[in-house]
Amino acid sequence: MCRRATRTRRRFWRSRPARSSPRRSSRATGSRSRSGIVPEGARFRTVTVVGLGAVGGSVAKGVLRRLPGVPVFGVDPDGESSARAARDGVRVVPRLRDCDVDGGVVVFAAPLDATVRLVRETAPVWRGAALTTDVASLKAAVLEAASAATASAACPPAAPGSSPFVGAHPMCGSERSGYPAARADLFDGARVWLCPAATGDAASGAEAAARAFWSMLGARPRTIAAERHDRVMALVSHLPQLLSNALAATLEDAGVSTGQLGPGGRDMTRLAASSPSMWLPLLEAAARDDAAALLAVERRIAAIRGMLESGDLRGVETLMDRGRRWVSAEG
């Protein structure tokens, strides 16, 4: 996505007023349980995606392919993304309150800071959905916003058939951004972490609905506590991103061009092409965990440097063998 479009998206996500959506018929497209939670294999009435970037657009495309006949609504500030999505069959509307969310699914797919704000401000709208989820790669802040918003006196009581918020993080995507990078098969075989915002019977039903929804998209859902999820993401997501950025900057300083890279160099620097505007809110939210992860790698690199300076190739070999065994092991 061009820089101008990215700036437009960021301005849009920063300030949006919210109003309760008008009540619409909750007649289901497919079967629903009395609690409103859609069981495995059943259809949600509608699906609304807030943010039609690479991941949100992939949700929309995946639903259009796998649940033909189920209306898919989309909200996005970028005119080009909205036009492309509309051509694919998404019903693009200006605001979440303009969508028919009752008895359906709402998926927040905006940047982390915007998701936190939108979840808080639009709670009176998404409380009517059978399932509300998101795709942000950090979960604690999103779940805190959802819990605080629904506990607020300004938020009306949950509608019959609605369910608690369930945070989600699909472990897939690419360094590309925007709707043109969206794919209907993006989630095929991908791990999706689920983090319910509540406990009890209602939360169990919401988690079951989230599992059914993400499984329908081809993903492999697994539940994890939000705090543990965020600590793990600092290691498995943020650390690789920052190392890729550091390597790319080091190569540029050394006068190396991308045309000189082999397959290994291209693999290691691929993430450096990621959008800073997407990453900065995540790095800010997880700064302490990210700094600790970087420190651990710094110590490891210092140890390797010491081995090379002292001629301890056996130590280097031991480290490389350890890494090879870890990569080859089933996770």
C-alpha cells in the first residue's frame, strides 16, 4: 500500500464516533442454538470485517468462498481497498453501526491501537453479535478494552443471543499490506490463538463459536491466556521482525544491495519490508518484553563472537547443531 493510503487509514482509525446500531431481524441464515452460539458446522447470519487490509481482507475473501450466501460487510477508510472488496462481493459501508451485526460475527482487523479504541467505542454495536473477535497480534490490551467497555454504564445490556468477546491472533500474513495482499486461503493450516475475555459458561460458548469460525476459514485454533500469548509473541514474532530490520540496516551500511542476496539472505531480510506503521503500536505495547528478547539474542551473539575470536569452532558447531535439532523437532 502506498504511503498516502497508509496515512489515510491511520487518520481514519484515530477518531470515529460510535452509536448503537438499530435492531434488525435476528433471523438466522443457518441453525443457531438457544444461547445464540453457532455450533460447529453451522452458519453465522452475517460477517462484518472492520479493516480490509491483508488479514481482514483475507477473512472477508475466505468467508465469501466458504460460506456462499452469507452477507459479508466491510468497513475501511481506504477507497481503493473498499472498491476492490466491493468488486469481490463485500458490502462496504462507512461505519460499523451501518452493518447488520445482530446474530453475526464482527471481526476487528485494524492496527492494534485503533482496534483497542474501536472495541471500546463501538461496544454498544458489537454487543449484539453472536461472536466478536479480532486479529491483533497482542491480546491483553484488546481484552482489557472489551471488558471495560462492556462493564461501562454507557453500554446497554447484552442482547439475547450475544456472547463475550474472544480475542484471536492468526499466525499468518506477510510483509505485504493492504487488500491486494489478501487471500482466501491465507488461514489454511495456520495456528490461530484464541484468548477469551471472560470466564464461565458464556465464555465457553463464545470460545466454541470462535473455534467454529476460525476452523471454517481453515485455521487451527488453540486457546491461550492473553498475558502468556503476549510474552510468547515478543519472542516468536517481534524478535524476528526486529532482527530482520537490524540485518537489513547492517547490510545497507556495508554497501550490500538486495541484488547480491542469495536465498538465505532474502529469507532473513524479508520481514524488513513490513510496514512500520503497523509495527510501531505493537512494539510500544510490548516494549519491555521485546527489550528482554533482544537482550537474550545480544548475549547469544556476543557468545558466538567470543567463540570466533578465540578459535572455539567446536563451540560454534555445538550451537549450530543445537539449532538444527530444534528446527527439525516437531513443535
